[in-house]
Amino acid sequence: MNHPFIVALDFSSMEEVKTFLQPFQNETLFVKVGMELYYQEGPAMIAYLKEQGHQIFLDLKLHDIPNTVKQAMKGLSRLGVDLVNVHAAGGTKMMEAALEGLEAGRETGKKRPRCIAVTQLTSTSEQMLHDQLLIERSMEETVLHYASLAKESGLDGVVCSAKEVPFIREHFGEAFLTVTPGIRFATDEKNDQIRVVTPFRAKQLGASAIVVGRSITKAANPYEAYQQLKREWNGREEK
């Protein structure tokens, strides 16, 4: 991806977003709009961010019957976002339907939004995988299997932990996107994330892009935290 840093806009209103973005007027960002923000502000939030020139990852993690996902993606494609996602657990027919919807909804002359599949959430531990989700295979096997379903369905890549990037790269090559949440600076708390790494380590592991939320949005100086993120990605881990 030509912009490897995705800033998660973990806010509940447009006003909060505008306040947060104020120091970034000279930066073109790749931002993530998730459920919390989109369900409060809807398409108006996307329109505002596009007006500001930012790239947008609309992170709604669709997971439903194929036709429902197809029709939803048709509408989302019209918003002109750059990246969307589904849950790989929905299966190949659902993922194929998602791509059909994105193609049907895209503006003439423009590329469809890229679509990636969530393998396992970075809040999921190996024990939770077995005890609660009743998946007997290891985390690595499970993520790789879900990634193979995404690849088979024609998707552009997956959401995974940076720790899982090397074996996904080994099987599916460099062009298959690996977008990795669960990113924390070395000095940060992990909070509800389990499989976490630093920006520096994510770059070493070969991630296509990293999603960073609280480490920037909750920082005393978000703009400086973003500059730290860029420094770490470029090879200088700060402790």
C-alpha cells in the first residue's frame, strides 16, 4: 500500500474528529472509520473526510448472508472509500458477493474499493480460540486457512496480527495485503488487545499497513505521536 499508516478515528462524533484533525492540516492521512463513528455520523462523516483529502478505510466488518452483504457493499462502494472489510468466517460465497457489490456500486471510471477479510481479531487469544470459538486448530493454522479463503474469493488481502504476516507472505506473496491492527508503542498499555507488536516490529515482519488508534488518538500530543509512528516505521524504535 502506498500509505502504510492507518489512523483509527476512535471517536463518536464529527466534532471530536474535527478537533483531532486540526493539527494535521498539512498531512494527508489514511484514516479508519469504524462502527462507533460510522453508526453515529453515517455517510456525512465519509464525505467530510474526502473533502479534506484523506484516504478512508471503512471498517464495518460485514458478516451476513451473501445477498445482504452484496447489497450493503453496493451502497458502501458509492461512498468512494478506499478500503472496506468483511469477516472471512462468512465464507467464500459471501466474500465473492461482497466484491460483486463493490463492482456494482463503483463510480464509472474509478476503481472499486479494495476489500480485505478479517481472519481473527487481535483481541482473540489462542485459549479463547479453542475454549469459546471451539476451533481446534492453532491460531496460525486458522488464520492461514481464512486467508486462503479470502485469496480464493478474489479479495485483496486480510486483516491479521503482524505476528502472522510472515507465513501469510510465504503462502500468498507480497501483493496480498496484510493490514495489521494491535499496534502499540513500546511504552503503551495493551488494553483489550492480545496479539500486539510495535510499529517497528510490524515493519520488520512485513506488514503492508498498520492500524494505530489509541497510541495516537489518546496521546497528549497526537501530532507528535504520529511523527513518532513514522520514525519507528522507518527504523528507529523509541523506548
